[in-house]
Amino acid sequence: MSKRKNIAIMGAGLVGSLLSLYLAKRGHKVDLYERRPDMRKTIIDGGRSINLALSDRGWRALRAIGIEEDVRKVAVPMYGRMMHDEQGNLTYQPYGKEGQAIYSVSRGGLNVALMNLSEPNEDITYHFNQQALDVNLRTNEVQLRNIETDAVETIQPELLFGADGAFSVVRGAMQKTERFNYEQSYLEYGYKELTIPPAAGGEWVLEKNALHIWPRGSYMMIALPNIDGSFTCTLFFPYEGERSFAAIKNDTDLLNFFLEVFPDAVALMPNLAEDYFSNPIGSLVTVKCFPWSYNGKSLLIGDASHAVVPFYGQGMNAGFEDITVLDRMLDKFDGENWEALFKEFESKRKPDADAIADLAVMNFFEMRDKVADPRFLLRKKIETKISEQYPDKWIPLYSMVTFSDFPYSYAMETGRKQDKIMKKVMKHIQSIEDYNKPEVQQLLEEQLVHKEKLKKYQVQEVL
Amino acid sequence: MSKRKNIAIMGAGLVGSLLSLYLAKRGHKVDLYERRPDMRKTIIDGGRSINLALSDRGWRALRAIGIEEDVRKVAVPMYGRMMHDEQGNLTYQPYGKEGQAIYSVSRGGLNVALMNLSEPNEDITYHFNQQALDVNLRTNEVQLRNIETDAVETIQPELLFGADGAFSVVRGAMQKTERFNYEQSYLEYGYKELTIPPAAGGEWVLEKNALHIWPRGSYMMIALPNIDGSFTCTLFFPYEGERSFAAIKNDTDLLNFFLEVFPDAVALMPNLAEDYFSNPIGSLVTVKCFPWSYNGKSLLIGDASHAVVPFYGQGMNAGFEDITVLDRMLDKFDGENWEALFKEFESKRKPDADAIADLAVMNFFEMRDKVADPRFLLRKKIETKISEQYPDKWIPLYSMVTFSDFPYSYAMETGRKQDKIMKKVMKHIQSIEDYNKPEVQQLLEEQLVHKEKLKKYQVQEVL
């Protein structure tokens, strides 16, 4: 058992709440400070929370702390993408092998579940309505204002975790220290949350076990199922231009646009105009920074150190994997030398955080325009065949990211190599049957016979 | 004549001071606010100001406002690089064609010269000891604290220019606005300023008309001549590691290190230990951001929008070229529609600012290790020959950046293409005579005969 520490976690979101369970399990005293009110007691502002897709990396972190089954109850499996074209025709593409799925969960629902699972622990205390005004990284003092009472207090934990998201106050303090590398970059796209309600009988009005995409080249809409029979839709749309948020000024503009480009969806959206004009436009930011720790006393984790755009469905999963990796390192360092632990953690995770950030931006372009392309769908099928024929030498990039614990950076690098081979292969392919052509088989053999097997990493082994 | 505006420039450094002359010439009222005291009345803190290398882009901006000759008086031409090896052997490499030079000037000296040239103008007023506490971009109000008297006042100019450098307060305010893209990245190297004093008779103790380099692979020292016979040396050195700032703890460490790796220099540095231990370690930051303007009321310029590392000698030159480009646009917009002007300016300049930032980092590696490599020097000579044989199709990258007004982005792109050709050419080259081998000549002809002529841009034409 490591030496018991007084630990403060700034932010009681998904990563903060899950982290509290891991730290309390090791005997530490954990206080969480959250700017918002307790979401279990107040109605949440909607309209700014894309549904989340929980996948293998996320499940792994939940399983290790024993709460996988509790979360499964509020998750809907999605086995593939369902593409909707402008005539309402559907094309289906599985995400992985038989039985592999990503799971739709609502951010609020999962957060409440994590709070309810952690709060009974006597070593874990939640403090809501606490706005961090100032963080002194040298002394580890945090000045907090109670938003309800306006009272200001100063805490001084032994260790401070910044799990306070993309606009982290802890990171803001780090940005003022010497030689802190920092980048925030926005897509020229915003997002708007919309809703497809359940049918009168409570059923889902679209295929329940799929992630729905309406890809339209320069923009797209997606829909994820909720357990109550509804779908949460998100329109990803340019801020400016002919077809953009700026161009839609009133109900007529909106309806004409939706009728033209999302005809099958608009029929299922009775509250479209109300949702559209009352929900805010969310922005899509990538944050990269380094280092993530200061003096062995504070550490950024999750979005605070690596906010990503949502197009690979990996933001939360990457944050949860941070906790898995940190937990393995806690074993190794046995609660001694937190400075060395934090340094090893940030060095290990940084390349993977950068990789998933870049992959997420790349996947935006794939989802937005390529998934509607028959050549792209054919290529996905061919890749599945290669992966079946050479299972220890080829796993599609999407599967490495979503259904494995390969480090993201290894997945990205392997994906790049596979992409080069696919470009050569696809020159010979006009239909799925062409896969058996001798020249294709020979090409694959040449490319793959001397190739090393994929490293079957487990997270433990890469430490 | 455009409509007279009340303009505030934050920062009275090189770019702010020069900009004031350009704006006053067009009839605007200009106030400059500078945090530091008047450097003409107080002794400047030394040790953190690399000597500057003024080159064509800088001269162009000085010439257009009629102050080129005044500045020439304090500038020392450097016609090439003088490399010093560990035995003190010298190798010389010209920067450009016969007569082409970059010019060593002291930052302080040039700044004083610009202040003295602009201050007599009745439309220009300097305000020193003015610390910007807060900038409200919506109202253009700036809260200023007088550092001497502690008095706080608020100004509200019609237009606000942020010429306040790499750590710009105006940019800090922009960073808090929606969707502001921002990046600060540090090299793992710092720098330390040192001095080679003049000989007893006042002469220079090294070749006066050269930039001296002691390239040592993972670090380097450079020396630039001053008009008083001294040289300002800068040691670029890793923060950490076996050979680093961290490893040099006392006079003995320092002297042993310098005697081993810079033996010819140490003999000329009687104040080495004093300089080394009293001067601070400077950091090397690149800043990129976008947009550079807000609501047509405020604009970042110079380092505030694009701080670069010093290894291409282009930081000040790029800032001065900003003014040249802005001035051409002021002609075009005739003082109307500042919002459109600022947007066109930032869109035009952003790719060039990004290019010089990236080139400057790349040139660090070239200066640090490649300039000591005989193959690299041979390659430079071959490139000179190509450029002589194909003068409208080939200008070496260094010359495009330093001795032309090609946009930096065009120079970088052209440099990349030339680099590919050079890699092919150098496979056939063992000595300078090999340039005339038929296979080399044929290769060049193949590569260049159908190549377009380089666009002989003038800054005016690219607008």
C-alpha cells in the first residue's frame, strides 16, 4: 500500500470521477472540485454534449475497477455505420468483426453513474459549485469560489490532478510557466445537437444498433441511439459559407435545407426548428500541450492535456486509458516518487495523445465525404478480407484504435503502412471478387510474407 | 489621404517604432505604449538580446520610409559564414553572390535610432513605463498602469496595433475569444549571451565582415560583429543532458568545456565566466496564431502574431515586411474599411509567417550540425553553380529568404523542390569538378529545361 496522500481532483466529469475510484482504492483521500452544480439534483443544460461511443479502451478501465456491468445497463451497442444518402437509401458497414461494437452512452447518464458508484466511498468527497479562481503550482494552493455563496477558500492538497477538461484552469496555470508547449486549434466547423424522438410506443424509429451517418461532402449529420428510444443527432456544419450556420437564418431556411439534404431524417424530427434555434453551436477544438505535470505535485489528465475532436469516438476512451496506464505505473512506483511517475506517465502517453488527436481530425474527413464513396466501401471490404487471411499481420486501423489496446501511436504508424499497401492493391480491384485475382494475391504475399507480426500489446507490457 | 485615426501601438520595439512612422506619414495620430523605460535614458538590461541580422526585407521597409542611410551607419555587413572547428581551423562560405551581405545591428542601437527618427514627428507620441493590464477587444479599451507612479488610466483608441512581441498582451486577450487558434512551442535549447571584446587598439579580433559559427553537433556558438570592435556571442545549448546548461555548475566546468570545444574563442573571452554566470538563459519560442485581428479594430503585427526562433535571422525582417505589406494595402483600401484590410492582411501574411517559422527551426539544425559537414559545403558550392548556369530557374533557398522579396511560403516550397533535385544531383558528385560531368549536366537539363522561371515577385505584385 502506497503512502496515503491528500489528493484534489479538479473537475468531476467522466475522467475525474473514474480517477477518484482508482485513487481511493489505493488508500488515498480524494476530494473532487466541480464548477457545475450536482447534475443529479439539477437539470443539465442540454445541447452541447455529443453522445459518447464507449469502446474497448474505455471498457477496460471500467472493468478493472469493477463497474463494467453497471455501465453496460445504460449503453446501446452499435455494430456498424448506417449511411443515409440524399434519397434515403441505406448502406451498412460493420465496424469490426462479428460481435464487435461501440456503445452509445449519454455523457450525463454515464457521469451520474460514475458519481453514484464513487460517492459512497468514504475516502471520496464531491464538492460542487466550486470555481477555481487561481492555481499556484509552486505551492499547490488552489483558490476556489463557491458559486452559490460567493465564499472563497484556499485548498492545498499534496497532489493535484487537473481533470478539468479542454478549457482546464490547471493547464492555464501551467501555460504561464517557463517553456510550456501549448496548442489549441479549431476546425472551421461547429456542431448543433438535435433530436429524433422515440415512436409513440417508445420504439426506436431507425435501426437501433447502428451509428447513423448522413455524409454530404462538406458537412454531415450523425445520430446515436439512446436507451429511451430516442436518437441524439449532431449536425457538423461549417460556420461560414453557402451551406453553413451563417446561411441558415430562419425556420424556412432550415426546413428547406433539411428537406433537400436530409429528407428521411427531417420526417423524424418534429422539434427540428425548436432544437436548432435554441441549442448553442458547439466548437471543435484540439488541444495539445507538454509537459502535463509540474514539480511532481500536479498532473493534467484526460481532455485537460489532450482534447480531441469527436470523430474517432475516442475522447473519453483516451481519457479512461490514461487512468489504466497511470494505474499500472502506480503499481510500479508503489506510491513513492510521484515526480518520476508523472514524468514517465507524460512521456509515455504524449505520443499516443498526439496520435489520437491527429487520427480524430483525419476521421472527420473520412466520415464527412469518403464513407459515401463506393470505392471507399469496397476498400473496407477488401481490407476485411486481408485481415481474415493474415490475422496476425493485418488489423484495419479503425479496429486497432477501437477494439485493441495497441498504443494509438503504434496504430497510426501501422495504419500508414497499411494505407500504402492498400493503394497498390486497389489498383487491381474493381469488385470484391477481384480479391482472388493472382496479381492481388501475389502482391499481398510480397508485401506481407516478410512482415513482422503485429505486436499484440497489452497495456501492461508497453510500460 | 485616408481619414485620420487615433491609433495606439502597444509596444515601442523595432516593429512598433517603425510602424509609427508609416502611420504618421498617412496623417494618423499615433501613440506608442511601452512597458519598459525609455532606453535612451536608462541602462538596458543586457544579456537577452541576440544581435540582429538585417537583410533585404528589412532594408526595403527602412528605405521606403527614407531611413535606410541612417541605419546603415550602425550596421556591419557580413558577407558569409566563418566556421570554426575544434582545432580553430576556419572555413568560409559566402551567403550569396558577390556583394550580398546580411548586416549585424544591435537591437538596442537600432531601436534607439528608430525612436530618435520618429519622435520628432508631432503626430507620434511615446509613452514609457506603461504596463497593459487589460485589453477589452470589443470596446478597444486598454487599461494601463504607469510602473513609476502606479497610476492606472484607460485609453480607447480607434485602432489598436499589438506590436508587443512574443508574449503579447493584445494576443493574450485574443486567445480568450472564440475559436482563436494558438500555438507556442519551445526548443529544448536555451541561449546565453557572451562577449568578445575589441583588442586594446579597438580593432576586431576576428574577421569583421562575417558571421562566426562554432558548430558542434548538438550545440553551437555564434558571434556577430558590433561597430565598437566587439563581437556579441551567443551560445545555443541544451537545457539538460551531458553537455548542457544543467551540466555546467561552476567556473571550472565552464572553462574546461570551452577549452575543449571552443579553444580559439575562449582565448578571446576574458570575461567569459562573469558573462556566463550573470547573464540569464534565454528561451527559444515559436508562436503561431490565427486570426491576427479582431472586429477591424485591433491587429497583431510582428512577433506578436508570429514569433520565430532566430536561426534564419528573419524575425525582425519578417516584422518589417509586415509593415511593407500593410502599407501597400493601405494604398489599396485608402483608409476605408479597416476590417476588410485587416482580414486581407492576415490572410496574405499567415502562410508566409508560418513558412519562416518552420524554416527558422529547420535552419537551427543546419547551422548546428550540417555546416561542419564537407558534403554540405560541397553541396552549397554545387548549388551556386546551378544558380549561375540557370539564373532564372534556380535561386538557393537561403538567397530567396534573405536577398529577395519572394513570399516566404513560395521560397519554402521552391526550396523543397530544389532539395529533391539536389539529392539526385549529389549522388554523382564527389568534388566540385564533377559538376561538369555529362550525367550531372544531363540530369540538370532534364530537371530544369521544362521548369517555369522563378516568379520574380515584387511585394507590390503579390497583393
